[in-house]
Amino acid sequence: MRMLFKAKGKRQKAKIKRAALSFLNNTVPHFCLLPFAFCFLLFPAFAQEPTPTPEPTPKPSNWIWSLTIRNRTGFKLNAPHQLQMSRTQLDAKGVYKIGDDWRLTLETHAHYDPVKRLGYPNKLWLDPRQVVVEGKAGKVDLKLGLQQVVWGQADGLRVLDVINPLDYREFILEDFLDSRRPLWLARADVPVEKGSLQLLWVPYFAPGRLSVEGDEFGAGQSFGLGLIKAALQDSPLAQLPLRAEKSARPAYQLRSSQFGARFSRAIKSWDWTANYFYGWEDVPTNYVGGFEQKPGEPLPTVIFKPRYDRKEVFGLTGANNFGPVVLRLEAGWNRNRAVAVNDQPLRDGFGKVGQFSSVVGVDYSPREWVWLSGQYFFSFVSAPQQRLLFPRYNHLASFFVRTNFFHEKFKPELFVLTGLNQRQYLIRPRFTRSFGDHWSVGLGADFFGGRQTNIFGFFSTRDRAVLEVKWQK
């Protein structure tokens, strides 16, 4: 009997439910159902949960940008004590990925120096550093556009690093990466058997950027003429006034182009390269053009006609690791170098001779926080000393120590370059302190010394202290 009542109750409930649904569908207006819809929204347990739509993954940009802003302020330590520079420089670099094998690199520097003692423009000026398209064509690596090419193993002086001309307005005190003048050129690296052949073609001539007389690092009316005048101080010619005309430069023609080749190969544990470059000197040679006698003047004026000479450089480099020790070797032969001579009778003041230059360097890193480097430079020219205005042989040595402390936050370093036979020196201490990931402050000094007939002695009154503040991202 109890089971019968239960079944009858279930049938009544089902009948009431169907009657209620029929009433809602036929009698109640649809807008009255809105409260029920809100109930389903507020209490999703009563409704079926919708499947969430996945957010699209953001596509990575093909551009990678970096930015550096720095100010280098130099104070002259010799009289007159004054600011030598306050160079503010913005470096912007962008790399665009064209495809799997190709990319475009754009880089420029913007400079401004209100002190105006180094010969830089009197206004904000842009200095493009890279406009390069690079990639692969089969097995060949191509690099086309405005760029730098660095050869050699020497640090601080150039032996085979002769492709790009230098900016000498701050002498050699600026880092070579910043002082090299980029060139529009084509570069191809071709695999050859067990080595690699690098081919270069520069379709035009570009000179070094030089200081002029009156600038802090000017070296005479024409660059280097002050050294010649100092070397002639015991000669009757020292009493004669000098005048330099405008430098003659090669025309923008195909025959003025430059080219080079370098073959690289590893033999056992040694990395070797053989180098050849046919180009132009980046500094003009001050050839004597004659004498000019003005009415009323007791002495004639020596006229100099500077011009840029061709250079042809052959070279060889080698490097090897011996645990924490790295041995570096480099040698070069400039087949037709112009050197100052004291021939009598005086013709143009220069003779074309061969010049040999070399360096042996040893790097040693006994700990992660210290790096030591020593180098010996040796050069000579293929002419007897009695014919030369300057010494035939040159011996120089350099020492560089770089350290870092407090997790690379504090970096003291010292660079010393000294002439062993000409008694000249350049001493450069420096301290750099980093703050966070973006800021750093550096304090350094540059000290010169030697005879007036060598380049470091000529600048012996240009000692300076330099403060650098840099932000990079």
C-alpha cells in the first residue's frame, strides 16, 4: 500500500511540473523570465558553464632596440685649467629580423659638445654608425652597408687594423669602437676547405677626421706638421715660416676604391690569419711643395702640399690559449710608406720605403675578477738612419690591468703605454661604479709625457681628468 501511494505522488508531481511549464510558455510574457536568467548568471551552478576562449599569443616584434645616453666631461690638468670637453652622446641601435637568415641593423650617434675645444661641430650632429644588411647566400655570409671591419690582435695601437680610418679629434683617447669611421663596403665570408676567406670592397675613399691647429689635439697647420717643425729645431729650416695648403684627396672614382682579403684557419691549437689590404692612408702626408718669397720678408716661406697616399699592407696574425694564458702575435708590412727624410738637396721632404710593424701580446687571467695584459710593439723602416728625420726603430710596451669587485659593480683599471727608445708615455687610470641595471659613473685621467719630437711628448700639456655618466637600456 505504501509503494502505491509513493508512485501516485510521483505522478502528481510530474503532472504539476508539466502544467507549470505550459503556463510559463503560453501565459507568462517572456520579459518576466529575465529574473530567472539573472539567477542563472549569478549562480552558474544552475547553468552550463561556457567554454573560455583562449587569448591569442602576442606575436614577438621583429625589432630589438637598445639605447645609451652618456656624458663625458674633461677638465684640463695643465694651465690654463679649463674644461676641455663636455660631450653628450646618444647611441640608438635597432636590429630587425627580416627572415631566418637575414637581418637589418641600424645604429646612429647624436653628439653635442658646448665647450668646442676638440674640433667637433658647433651644433648637434648625427653620426651614422651602422646601416647593414647581413645574411646567408648559400654557404656565403654577406654583410653589405655602412660598417666597421676589425683585423688584428693588437690592443691600444693599430698594426693590421687599417680598414676603417680613425677620428683623431680626441687623439687616440676614445675607444676604437667609437673612433673608427664606418665605411660603406661589401663583405663576404666564404668557407674554403678547412678555413674561411673574407673579401672586402670599399668603393670610395674616406679620410680620418682630424683636428686642426688651435684644437686641443691639433698637431700643426696640417696634421703632424707640428712634429716635423719640432724635429727641425736644430736645422736652418727651423727659422723659416711654414704654410700648409688644403690637403689633396682622391677623387670619387672607381679607381679610388679599396679592397682587401683575409684567410683564416685553425692549425692544431693555433688560430692563424693571412691579411692583405690595398687602400689609402687616413692621414695626409705633408709633402714640401716649394718656397715662397714675399716682398719685404727676410726669409722665404716653406709651402707644404699635403696629400693622401696609397697603402698596401701584408700581414699575419696568430693566437693560442695555454690555460689562463693567451698568446697573441701580429705582424704587418706596408710596402710603400712615406717617411720624413732629410735628403739634400731638399725635394719634397719624404721618401717611399717599406715599414715593418709587429706586436707580441700575452693575456693572463688568474682569477675571475682580474685580467692582465702585456704587449711589446716593434717597428722599423727600410732606410738608413742617416737619411731619416725620425728614429728608424721604434720599441714600445704596454701594460693593462682590469679588475672587478662587488659582483662587477666596481671596476678599477689601468693602461700604460711607453716608448722604450723615444722616452714617451701615456698613462690612463680609470674607476667605474655601476648602480642598478642601467646607470654607471666613471672617473679617469690621461697623462702624456716625452720629447716634443714624438706624439705623446707633443701633447704633454694636454693632461686631463674625465668624468663619465652613462645610462643604458
